[in-house]
Amino acid sequence: MKQPPTYEMYGLNWRRDISPIQVEIYCIHQGADWLAKQGRTLFQHYRALQSLLWGGYDHHDWSDLILRSILDERITTVLGPKDAAKTNSMARFALTDYLCFPRETLILMSSTDIRGLELRVWGEIKALYEVVKEVWPDAP
């Protein structure tokens, strides 16, 4: 029987029917210890997955600091001025984590009032999810 064609990513061979999104999720599932043995980190894979899901997303020092803090610390609080990417960074992480662990994700987010929570936080998550479904129709 002929073997399906493969491609190489992170020093491993993957079947062509496994997308780079699924590769990133697989690596995230393996955990920090496994990744450290490979010379990589959860941060690198979460960031790569976000880039695949939201192609034109502009990572910057502030969003990277937020993502690193979330992954490295048990509790993360994000404070900053208006338009500092607080809501967007948190929404991206929440949705990325949900896509990796749809039955295990629990994240507490808050806003100044219930209206802001619905419009900004939940609204951002819904908008990001619509983009994900275009890029990855099989997303949970």
C-alpha cells in the first residue's frame, strides 16, 4: 500500500491531511516539558497558532508579554490604557486555548460593567471565532 505524502514541520513528518493548525495544537497538547526537550516553548506554539488562525494579526511586545504572562503564571491581571490591546489579547488567548482544549477551558474575564463585558469582551471573542471558522471550518 502506498504511503500518503508527508511534509516536515518541527523536525517531524506529518501526513498532508494534517494541517499546520493541527500540528500546533498537537504540540501544545504535549505540554511544556515535552516542548522543552524539543527546544521550544508553549509561548512559541500558542503564538504560531494565533498567526495561523488570524493571519494578518500583528504581534507586538505588549501582546507577547500578555501571552507569556498567561502561559507562565497561574493568575494574570492585565491593566492598561484605552486601546492597549487588553481585550483583544485576552480574547485571542481564550479562544486559542478553547480551540486546543474545548472540554477543559475555563477562563474568567471581567470588564467595568456587564454591558462592556457583552460588547467588548464577548463581542471580540465572537468576531475572532467567525474568522477562525473561515480559516479552519472544522474548529470546535
